[in-house]
Amino acid sequence: MNEGRYEGTNDLGIRLEFRQDDTGAMSGDLFLDGPGGGYLASFRLAPGIRGPSDDGSWPVICQSSDGRVTQGRLTVRPQDAPPDAATVELTLDQQLNGLSAVTPVVVEVRRTGSRLRKLDVEIEVEENVVVRDEARLTLRTALEGAGFEVNEIDGGAPIRRHTAWDWHDGNVYTVLDIAMKKAAARDADLTVPKWRVQLMLLSRATRDGLYGVMFDVKLFPRQGCAVFVDEIRERFPQNTDRQIEYTMVHEVGHALNLAHRFERAVGFTDSTSVMNYPDKFGGGGQVDAFWDGFRNGFDPDELAFVRHGALNSVMPGASLFGAFDYWSGAAGARPSFVPSTPGTDLRLSLRPPPRGTKFAYGQPLYLEVRLENKSDTPVELPVDVLDIKAGYLEILVERNPAPGPARIDIAQTFSPAVRRCLADIDGRRDVLSKGDQPKKRNLYLSFGAGGYLVAEPGRYRLTPLVTIPDRKNRPHTLVILGESLDVQVAFPTSKRDERHGDALLDADAQAWLSVGGTNGLPGVGGALREVHAERLAKKGLADPLAASLTRALGIYYSRAYVDDALRTSEARPAESLKLLNDLLGDETALRVFDRETVAGTRALRAEMAKQA
């Protein structure tokens, strides 16, 4: 039976997309055909299976669209006529999403292509951004090697950017949202995830050293990403095209739910996959060795996942980033050792605002994270080691924790709504020595890719964890377990507090706050301004929600924005300055924020004073 994609529908209206690759691995996705139909379940060969049983069947693992799992048996009988056809029979051990455990699912399938899955890729390019024609071919070649039949969609006219605004998170979010809405409108269906990725090739972000970003917010995550071409071009005057093309494939890999190979849980620092960072290869400092082994492709476990993983774990928009472990059973994985207690040599901690660890309902939760070296050995650090969007820092969350130390095994990991990539690819490192000032940064933890981990009233234990791909020590990665911090989200004390808290916890409002404001969510900014005015009139800046919204609106007015019709609104530095002056002039209001957030607010005020 030839490798490739096979499709067919039986008399009961069950449609099957069946796959077999060059390794002999087999899998399939089942759908209910016709009006009102949809995705039912996926199946793949059970791990470690090398051949069929005596009766000719293969053991399989089956997963339904709602996440339930059962085992089953698969029988594939190739047909002589017509050619490239087969009878596929699936028998489940238990009923699964309407599929019977008594009656096998039998479907006659025919080969419809040599690639295992289809993927639409729409590329939009900012005007005056130059990418060579071969870049698209490089992206196609990598995806075809992963088993995808690639349909490249013309993004149309170049993205026009007015000089009045920049590519900060809010504007990238808006323009990416525009592209996704246009693509969805062409398909006349705004509610169903699809095998489609929106890739934008832009000039440069406002954040120095940022090469790629993927958004993981709103209804459908992992559908759009951006590559900042001019930033890469400036930092890599040699091998520029290679870096741009590598980054394009890397970001699309994230959209297919592939994680960084150097991450703590994955443990493949020696990988030359496109999902590794050259600077992290072999623990770091071996960039040339990475490129010597680089083949513009993916590792075997990554290939098995994107080719045969359940549809809703791979398809862009169908599940959250990082929600599926495809790596732990792979040969050669070396997941990093996690200490059982916080370290004393490298001390990682969370600091609450002066107001304390009790937060009002709906109050954005800001903390300070700090890392200090108490040992005699200097430690090299990635420059953005404490930026939660860069991937080195994790915050583990326990709801209503039991007394005692942190339970890492049952904690949930806070997942940021924006993923920043490749900020350390060129090998820039900081050194933290004994006696140096601690590394510090603020954290925003209320809303992430999966919604709310720390928002509902109750108690939470927050534990920081930092993974540093280390150049000198073995194992290659250094994992620092931090000191836990217990916080509490209070219940609302009035109907007004509940209404205002609900307004701030609205998904669109939280998306607006998480990107620092955007004009791509019509009506959200106005709704937050209304809450702000009501809180100020009732309680003044001493109110945590009023203080938080004052800062958020001060940031919003400091920047220029593009809206969902590509209209530009200019920055309003005078309005920003007034809000920031009011906030920074009220010592009670400042107690709502951690020290790093206050320091950042003071720096923004100084900038606005120059512009106003």
C-alpha cells in the first residue's frame, strides 16, 4: 500500500481521512459527513508497535474531539482494483463520541495525494520589506517534508504602514486579526478552526531583538504569527536569508503546536530541528555546529506528531499551544532535572506589591520576579531570561493549595497570550555574579492563552521556575526552582464591584490589557474608560481597579494605533502624561503595583513629558 493520504465516506455518513507514511505509521481522522456534521475522533497506532497481530489487526489509540481516549483495533485491507484503494476497519474498545464499541467503523478509501495532510499558508508582506522568492520555497519544502500538501494563498496587496505607528503588540494583534477575518470571510465560516496559518512578514517590532511572535488569544489560538524581517537583516548581515527563512518555518511550526526543543520538559538541546535555537544547541555556544547539522526540517517525534497527532492537537486554532506532550516518549529526550526545593545559590522569588498579596476581584495581578546570585560562580543568562513571553520563565499555579511545599506535579503552568521568539538567537548573554544587583522584571498574570488561571476569588500558590540553557554545566540546562508566593483574589463586596470586575475579566478586555491596548477590538477601550470613570468618581485612585486602569489608559494614550479598518489614531502624549502624573503623585495608588511596574511607569512618564 503506497504511502499518502486516503479518503472515503461510508453509507452511514462517516468520512475517514486515513494516513500512512514512509515509516509504516498509520493514523486517521473521522468526521460525520453532511450538514450538521463535524470532527468526531482521531486514531493512530499505539506507541512502539512494529507489526500487526496474528489476526492482521493493529492496536490503536483513539481520541475523541472532546478529549476522551480509548483503545481499539485497526485492520487495513488493500484492494487490487481500483488501484491505491483499501478497506479500513476500526473497532473501538469503548463507545466514543457516538462511535459504537459493538459495530466496527468500515470505510472504503482511495488515495487522494502523496502528502498526509493539507495546509493553507497565507503570507502577507509589509510594503518595503524585502524577502527573496526562495524564502517561500524554503517554507514549502520544510512543510512538505513534514507531510503537508501546502496551498500558498496570495496575501494580496502589501500591508501599508503609516509612519505614525509602530509594530508594538497591539498593532501586530490588530493587523493579524484583520488578515484572519479576511481569510475566514472567504470561507464563509467564522466559527470552525481550519488547516490554515496566517504569516506576516514585517519590518521590526518596537521591542529590540524580537524576531518572531505568535498570538495565542481569543477564540482560536495558534492561527497567526509574524516575522520581523528587517530586525533579522540588521543583526545578521551575513547569512541573512538563511535566518529569515529559518524563522518563517520556526513560527509556522509553533502554529502547528510544536514547542522549542530546548525547553525544560522537552529536553532536546542537541537537536538541529528548526524548532531549536542555534544559540541553545548543545547547551549553548555551538552555533556553527547547529548550522552544520541543520537540514531545514523537524525531528522524528515532531514529524510523527504533525503527521499523525489527533486533529485537534495539531490543527491551528483547535487547541492551546503546548497542550499536548508528543516528546516524552521519544528516544534521546533528556528532560531537565527539577530541584525539589528552592535553591540558595541562585535565588528566584516573586515579590508582591506593597499593598500585599490580597487582590480585588478583577484587579490585574502584577508581581515582581527577581533572580539573584548568592554563589561564588558567575552565571550566564539569556538577556530576556525573566520575560515570561520569551519561554525561559514559567509560573506554576495551584488553586486552593494544601499546606506544605509547592506541588509541581499537579500545578498548572501559566501560558502567556503572546509568544515571543528568538530574542536570544544571536548569542547575546548577560552575566550575573555574586554581589550584582538582582535581575528584575514585572509579571502580568491575570489572563493568558488559556483564559484565567488567577482571576476567580480564592487562594493561589504561585511558584516561579527558570530554565537556562547553560554553556558550561551538565546537564545542559540549569533549572532554578523559586520560592512560592501565596496570593488571594477577594470576593466582590457589592453589585458594582462585581459588575466592574466582570467587565475587566471579559475576554476581549483582558486581550486588550495583555497587549497594552489595541484599536482592533472595537468598543473595548470605551468600556474600560467607563469603568475607570465610575471607579474614580466613587473611590478615587486609592481603589485598585481605578489605579490599574489609570496606568493602562496612560500606556494606551502613549502610543499610535491602527484599527480594524487600517485607520490610524495618533498618540496622545498630553493625555497620557496627565494620567501618569495623577497616578505617580498618589502614594496610596502606587501601593497597588510592584516596584518594577512603578519604575516602568516612571520611565514612560518621562518619555511622555518630552513629547507633550
